[in-house]
Amino acid sequence: MIESLGKTEQVVLALLANNLFGAELSIPDDVDWEAVYKECQQQTVLVHTYMSAKESGKVPDHILRDWEKKVISASAYHFQNFYTHHSVDSMMKEDSIPYVILKGCASARYYPKPIERQMGDVDFLVEKPHIQDADQIVRQHGYTPWDQEHICHIVYRNGINDLVMHFEPAGIPEGESGGIARKLLSDIMDNAEEISLEGMNMMVPSHFHHGLILLLHTSHHMLGEGIGLRHLCDWAVLVSTFSKGEFESLFESKLKELGIWTFASILTQTAVRYLKCPDPGWTEEISPDITEAMMLDIFTGGN
């Protein structure tokens, strides 16, 4: 752990490391569990940390009961959210519209227990030639467009889950780098994969395209309102699925062309040092000062 982080932040990281990567880190006795609980809420990692906190046997009963109620409520919402992801699949296939899920369940698939990944809006990508048809299908299923324009998506509401239909992933930079990013994403539909989570089918990007979308999204957040622990967790569980050498083979040359290989290395080494993500062996050159600054920024920014 790092001295510049307080005990609350260190305990949150230990709980996540134990849950996501079986780190078996010890939890100290003198913990302000109310503060830990609130920080987990702030960072939207309440479900991931609950089991590790419970297994420690150190959480006061009244906090653990409140934590458990939140987890039960969140789990019910997550299942509903998974169903909404599946309903997008049904709607798009109804009219043979190619699509992929962005983040959400596309990220959840990499977690040890996908249902634990906390969810928000249901984001999906439809390429521009199909936007009008997709818009009609979504409206026919009871969704109403939110009267707010955005440069890369349309928001639809039905009172349960918001759908966010992208015609371009968020975070694509301007200028030459934007052109490179769009080129790298140009075959995203051709390489999409159908998966089943909790018995519900949906189309998700390939490992490479999902990783690129995460990096673009995270860098965009970092330059704006900041990133949270969930961004780091999403990246960590993706990286951990690759054996040594596989990640570099798939990502290195393309991310260097785009100019975000160093950013990917910083995120990865931060996850290795503070979440105990398995070390892929290609980020040792990233200094502790940089990863420390990243962690401080994450806890300052929240989710």
C-alpha cells in the first residue's frame, strides 16, 4: 500500500484485491468501517467489496446489515439491467441491425462474478447507416428520446433503464489521432462476439475493441471529471484474462500508433501494484510515483 493514502482507502483496495484476484490481504483491526462503506458506495464498488468485508469478520453488525441490504438491492437492479442488455439484443436482431454493447455487460463478462459489476445506463453502438432503423425499433418498444443533443449518442428513457445509443464510442480524440481510432474501430461489428450472461444473450466487442473502448473512455474521463475505481477495475480484469505475451501481441503496435500505449501501461501497473492484478510483465518501467499519483487522483475524483 502507499503511505500517502489513508487507512480507509487502503482497506478499500485490499477488499477489492481479495475479491477480484484472491489476494488474501489482511485487514487491520482498527478500521473506520463507516468510512470504508461510504467510500465503496462513492466508488460504485459496494458489491465487489461486500463479501471480502464480511469474510474478514471485522465489520460491525449494523454496518454489515446496511451493506447487505444495499448489495441485495443492487443485485436485483443488476439482474434487471442484464435483462435490458438482452432486450437491446432482441430489438436489434428483430430488424437485423448490427450492434455491440459498450462497457456495461461487455465489461462485466471479465469479472469473476459478472453480476457483481455495478451498472448504470445501457450503452450500445449502432453504426450511422443503421441509426434511423434502430431509432424506430427502440421507439416502438416504448422508449422516448431525451431532448438533449450529444456529439456521439442518443439517450432513450422508459422509466426503468436508460438506453444510450451511440453512433460512435465516447472519447475519440480530435485530429489525426481520431482518424486512427476510427480506423481501428472500423471492423468492430465484423469481429463482434455473442455471449451469454446470467442466461441472457448479447453482442459484445472483441477483446481488442473492448480494450480500446475502455482506454478511450477512461482517458476522456481523466481529462474531464476524473476516473474512479470502477474504471481501474474494468481495465484490470480485462488485462488479467491474457497470458504473458498475448496482450502485447494484440495491443502494443496499435496503441502505440494511437499514442495511448503509455497510458495503458500506467493503468495496468497501477492495477498490479494496488489491486494485485497478475503482473503481465510489460509495465515494470512505470515508476511508483506515477502510479501513486494515479491512485490519489482516483480517490479524489470518485466514480
